[in-house]
Amino acid sequence: MWALYNGMWTMGPSGVSQFQQMNLIVKNNQWQNLWGYDSNSFPQWTFWGYMGPGFIPSTFYADTKGWHMCAIWGSVSGFSNTLPIFVW
């Protein structure tokens, strides 16, 4: 999972102001069910669906302030990297 931050794709810490959006992209390497995870103050899982190999664009919506640890979980591949995003 990567975030578009300051004009570059990164897997490192990034940030965005509250109520703004940030572009994300995920590389999936096989057919599987995918879930997105955000560990904000109200941890939540979002079912993305059954998807095949390729790059999957997404958007992070900065609804609550603080650190968000985002990840993708695949039914075959397991967890992706953790992407830290700070919302100010």
C-alpha cells in the first residue's frame, strides 16, 4: 500500500489535514477477497470485494484527527504493510 504524499508515492509516514482526501494505491498479486483496515479512534474494516491481480486505486478520507494505521488484508495473502497517516 502506498500514499501519494507531496507529489510522490510513499510507504512511509504521511499526513493530510482533516476532512481532506489522500490518494492510495494497493498492489494485489492474486485473486482474493480484500478488506481495508483503519485503526483510527474507531477501528474499522471495509470490504473491498473479490479482486484480481493488479494495482487498485483508493482514497483515504481524513475524518478524525490523529494517527491512522492503514492496511489491506487479503484472504490469501494476509496483511499488507502498515501505512501510517497523520491527520491534523
